[in-house]
Amino acid sequence: MDNHELERAGRPEPHLQNQEELPYETLVKRLRAMISENQSVYQSFRFSNEREALPPETIIRSVLEWHADTPGEKGETSFLLRNAWDALNFERYEIGSREAMLAGSTLQAYHGATGEESVKLTNPKEIMMLDAMAEAAGISRERGQADIPIPQNAMYYNKYLMSKEYQQKLDQAQARKNK
């Protein structure tokens, strides 16, 4: 399955596009439905040597990535939420994956440009959306947390890529895939 097919599957339906306006419980329910639908689509394209299910954090990242390029406020909000999502999930992304590489590069650039060691959400709707995404994806997080710490390895991603630690983890991940 190529990334374009997944991205098409990851686009929210029109009734999901104004999710920040929905009650929290409805938002979580719709996000779970979107995750489930994307996992079903992925499963139908999967080869026998690929992982069984597309992780929820990858699905949500793809949707945020899609909307981050949208002009205006929606794009800016999606860009900020994607950065916060990446900070929350950097260590969950499969090492060497597209998501891990994009998240590492993006968070390193964010840290370099701002000097911040966390992604700060200031709008209550953004915080609620991150809470709902985390709950829908089964990711534990303190509800209402506005500062999402950037993992050290993401702040200095290029240095991490050159480390023995990274190479060992990458080798282990590739060995698991080849079994």
C-alpha cells in the first residue's frame, strides 16, 4: 500500500472535519471510528510480511499531516497539533519508520527554532482535541496537559540518528521484521 492510498483513507469524512466543535465523548467516538476504518483499509492492502494493524498513532499523524498543509487557521492548528502529537508519540513510532523520521526532523526543527523543550498548546480546543486523540488511540496522558515535553532524542534527532543506541534499536527492529 502506498502512502497516497493511506492518506486518502485517513482523510476525515465531512462530518468529522469540525471535530473541535463536538462534545468530548462524541469526538472520541468518531476518532475511534476513523482509526478503525483506516485499520480496515490498511488490512485489505497488507502483505503477509507486514505488521497486522496500522498503529492508531500513525493514523492520527497522517490525518494531522494532511491538514497541516491547509491554508489558514485550520492548517496552523493541525500543524501545532501534529507537533504536539509527535512529541507525545515519538517514542511509540516504529524506529526507522516514515513517522519516526518525520517526527524527529520536525521536532528537532521546532526545538531549534523556538528553544522550547515542549510543545505548548494555548487554546482549550487544541488541548481537548489532543486529549480526545490520545484517548481514542489508547494512549495514556494527563488530561488537560498543555505542555507536551519533546523527547531528548527528538530535540537532537540528527545526533540520535548517528548514535550506537539508534543503530542497535534499528537493527533489532529490522531483525523482528525479517522473522
